[in-house]
Amino acid sequence: MQSLESLAREAQNLAGSTEHSISWHKKGITQNEAEVARALQICNACRYCEGFCAVFPAMARRLDFDNKADLNYLANLCHNCGACLHACQYAPPHEFMVNVPQAMAKVRMETYTDFAWPASLGKLYKNNGVTLSLATAFGLVLFLVLTILSAGNLLSQPQSAPLAGNFYAIFPHNTLALMFGVVFGFAVLALGIGVRRFWKEITPGQATQEAMSEAAHNALKLKYLDGGHGEGCNDEDDRFTLRRRRFHHLTFYGFMLCFAATSVATLYHYLFGWQAPYGYFSLPVILGTVGGIGLLVGPAGLLWLNLKRSPLHGDAEQKPMDRAFIILLFLTSLTGLGLLVWRETSAMPLLLAVHLGIVMALFLTLPYGKFAHGIYRCAALLKWSIEKRQPNKLSLGSD
């Protein structure tokens, strides 16, 4: 009976063979995807990490990794928790140099670009993510400030009604609704087209209610950031920590509470005819304040982790893009809370312009930045929930 070492070496030799390289090239598999295939070929011979997350049982349902759709699916199923890297006996500095989280991260970045709509914007953001994000935010803020200046409202006194806390005295409600309707509609359309292309490629099968419920539960709970044992991801010093999971939760639920605040305010305006500004103890303001605090603490924590994380964890080349998205989220919350605190002062028009410009920049870049990973990962989780309920073809073939 072959030893684990000999099986892994056979897998390494097979993955690195000329025949495999030619086959990958013919099937349009990129160098980064080929590295994922090589690593998984070795992992499939070892299977030590099978209980860590959904990637490894999904991997075990496959013998070969020369299918581009499978590689994209498995890469987006990976949550980059790092547990497999710290447990792997073939990780660097071993000669096999197996680093599944890093290889998967590089393929995920290719996924966001390949499926982006329009494709040209996806490539532009990939190459100039930080510059594009900050330039978009600065340009929009400048445009809004100049618009306010032209109307003479930039330093209006708060006592001069109707400006006291009334954003619509600066920008009419219909103007704001049109601006954000267009921006939000574009973001939803671009993300929808991208994830639809991804979903169509991975051919998931029929989604049952049970599968959809499980996938939603796993996504909302961030189940696969628990390391497979509930103690969390591995820190650089090999200790388990739930910090990434908690900061992600604060960021996500903070974002959703802020979105809920905007939705409730919209209902107030159109359904009940209640005009803003709303009181400090009104539902939109409470939701926005709690969400804003979460959207300060979460991104701040994620930025701290990003700055201190080892290059072995994930793709170092993506860090500038990750940081640009985190900073935009943080600034969105910071300017929003600042606007709430000083909305009845003469600084309100300027703060409003800054906040609106940053929010619009955030939504315009959502389909091409780090935000996209959440959407594609949800699709991959649903694919796994469907797949695990289907007969395993490998088991059927062995009977």
C-alpha cells in the first residue's frame, strides 16, 4: 500500500507534467488556475483538511482539476481562513509549496475581472483599483461642492430656515433620488450580470428550498471562517482567532443596517408623506447610527488585520484594492455620522457634499472591487449546498 508521501509526490509529478500543462493551456486555464489545480491534485491525495471547510469535500468529488468552471467555483468557495495553510505538511518551505488560500485568492481576482460587466471597467479597476476609487470619490465630491457653491448654500447659517438640518434645501429630493437611483441601479445591474455569468458557467443544478436555506445560513453566519472547529482562523503566530469573522460581521451587518435606514426613510417619504429631517430617536436615524458604528469598527478592524497579515495569507497584490474598498466603507460611515452630528450647523452643506460623493463612489465601484467577493461566494455556497445533496459520481463509479 502506498504511503501518503508517495501519493502526494505522484500527484505533484502529475500536476507538473508537460501533458497537464498542454491540456490546461488548450482549455484556456490561466497560470493562476493551473496553480490551484496543482495544489488540489496534491490535496486530493492527502485529504487531511477535509473537515476544515466546504472546499475540501467539494474537491473530493473530483479526480481531475482541468475544468475552468470547477476551479472558479472552488476558488470562490474558499473563505481564505488560512486553516489549511497552517495544517498542511506540504506548505512552504516544503518543496511542493502548497498554499491553497493564496492560490485561490489569485483566481478569485481573475473571476471578478472575467465576469465583470462592462469588461473594460473590470480590467481598469483590477489594474488601478486604489486610484480609480479615490479619484472617483474626489471627483464626485468636487462636483457636488461646486454645485452647492453655484447655488450659494455652502456656508449658509443653520438658523436661516429652511436649511436647519434639511438636506433637501441643498439638493432637492427628486435630484437626490435620481442621482442615487441611477448609481444604485447601475451597481445592481453590473453585479447581476456578472454573477449570472458565473452561475451559468458553474452549472449548479436545481436549487431546492433546503439548499437555498442552508446556503443563506452559511453566508450570513460566515460559517467557514470558523476554521472547521468553531475557534476561528489561524493568526500569523498559528493561534486561532475569531477576529476576522467578527469584523466581517460588523461590516456586513453595519452596511445592511445603513441600507435599511435609507429604505425606511424612503417609505416614510413616499408612503406616509413624512419629510426629512427625522428626529434623533426616529427609526431611520437609530438604524443608521447603529449601522454606522458597525461600519466604523468593522472596516477599521479589517484594515488593521490587512496591514499586519502575512503575505502567505492570500494574495499580497490585492491588498491595495482591498484597502481602497475598506477605506471607502469607513469614510462612508464617518462622514454619515458626522453629517448627523453637525446637520444643524453651517458645516452641513459641505459635509453633505462630501458624504454623498463618497457614497456614490462606493456604489459605482462595488461591482469591481472587494464587495464582489461576497456575491460570488454566496453563489458558490449555493452551488455546494446543491451539489452535496446530489449523488457522488465517484462513489457510484466505484460500486
